Amino acid sequence: MDPYVQLAKNTIDRYIRKKEIYRPRESELTEEMRTSRAGAFVSVHEKGELRGCIGTIAPTRDTLAEEIISNAISAATRDPRFPAIREEELDLLEISVDVLGKAEPVYSEKDLDVKRYGVIVEKGYRRGLLLPDLDGVDTVDDQIFIAKRKAGIRADEKDVRLYRFEVIRHE
């Protein structure tokens, strides 16, 4: 299993079963997880349906491993769209981890590609993010619309700042 996914899976399992934060052995972590910092999203699916997804646009922890651990717990227990995962669900979960690259401003929707780039929309203090290459999100317009909705920005609001970022998806 991919070490990023394994870290998220072990974290969720330990937290749901024992209410303990998983402390991986050094040998379980890649060099990147031990030494770099990045935003990361942990997505949890059950039988193909989203069950939780929480992440950070920019790093909030000292290492990528700590970012994944924190976001895995949040995805499993604090996504406001879903009840917390129960122990009997653990064997049914499919988990992915997206490590975000640095966001860069874009000045035209032509600079976006739903398969390659995630998008961040921003207006004032409101900000919404949508990961790239998601099922059912087939156009840049769809991607921006959903990100606006997540941010509480009306679809017809103008003067929205756009940013794009790439991810490395671990499944």
C-alpha cells in the first residue's frame, strides 16, 4: 500500500478504535513525509461514496506526516457533512491523500484544467477549494461554481480571485 495512504489508514484506525493519535515509526515514513511541509487533503470513501474529506491549503504542521495525521482524524470524525466514522466501517474504507503544490494566481479561466489543476476561489475573507480530477466535475465552469459555493460566494459574483495548484494523489 502507498505509504501516504497507509499513514492515513493507520491514523484513522487507531483514532476510531482507541481514541489515540497514531505515532508512526520512522521507517514507515518517506523522506518527504519526515522533512517537508505541504498542504494535504485526506479523502475517505465507503462503497464509492464520499464519507469525509478534510485538508489544508497550506501547511499548518511541522511536517507533512503530521499534516496527514491531523487531516485524517478530521476527515474521519469532523467533516460537518457526515457523522463520524464508526469502528464497524473501518474495513470498508477507501482512502486517498492529496499533497498540494504551491498555489499560483491565474488571471484567466483558460489557465485552468479540471484534470490537472485544483482551484481556489477567493473574495474578501471567503475562500473555497476544489481538488482536481474529481468524478462529475468535467468543466472549468463546474469547478469554479462548486468552489464558489463552498466559499459562500454567489455564482454571479464578480471580481473573484482565482488560484490553481497541482496535487500528487496517493491512492
